[in-house]
Amino acid sequence: MRFRLCTAATFAALLAGPLWAATAYVSNEGSGTVSVIDTATDKITSTGKFAKKPRGIAIHPDGSRLYLSDQTANALVVVDTAKLQVLATVALGDSPEAIYVSPDGKWLSAAIEENDQVIIVDLAALNVARRIKMKGRTRNTRSGAPTASGSTSARKKRTAWISWTWEKVRSSNQ
């Protein structure tokens, strides 16, 4: 299999469960679609229209659900990966960007650009569990990956903050 450069969000969606997943999901912001790719052949097997402007993308650790942040609808879109159908939407806030699923699959965090917030979604209940106000902008909170703006130390602080947030969520819900 050829190695291709991909965004941190796409790479995260690709690594659902085992080291290399059989299927990759790629959000196509311009067309408002998601491409489903067979990673063994590097071929697109289907394309679905689940959101108006999909930005962030994440997959549940068991591979059953795909999550998209829809920047136009200001919502989280939940997609059944077996049927490629929308299961639910959850209102998030103005301009959701990057999203992450916790390793245990219980929580999803979403960076909300216009409100300078990180939203924590309970994935079992599919509702917003917490809204955390941030100092500064949340737009580049993409898993500590290199970005066009922000220093290395700023990215390390954001990555550490997201790790700290998961620990706080986990400890307060046990």
C-alpha cells in the first residue's frame, strides 16, 4: 500500500482500532461529502452526503459510528458506518472545527471556533455534557498536529490541555 500524506483528522479516522483499518473516511469540505476508501486498494468505494460542510472527522473506537462536525449547521453529525446513514445530530455552537473521540468511546470533544469553547459530548446519550470556555482561539486545536499558525509550545500546551480534559471528564464521571 502506498503511503500518502493526510491531515491529522483523516489519519485519526483511518486508525480506528487496529494499526491500519480496512476503511478510511475523508471529509470533503468543498463538496460537502465524505469519501469512503478501501485502504487495501486505495479506491473510493462510496461517497456520502451527510453534512453541508464537514470539517472535523472522527470514528468510534469500535468503528460503528463516524462523527463529523458540520460547520454550516453548527452541529455534530453521527453516521452509522455499516448503513452509511445519519443516525443523529447534536447542536454544538458556532463553527465547530476539530473533533476527537476519547479512547474508551464514551466522550467526544469539539473545538468551537466562534465561541472559543471546547464542547464535551456524551456519546451514549448524544447530548452536550460540558461547555468549557477557552482563553484565546480554539481553531487550531487539531490533536497537536503542525498548523499554519501557533508556535510549537502553543501546540504542546493545547495537546496537554486536551489530555488533561479527558482525565477530568473521566474522573468526574466515575
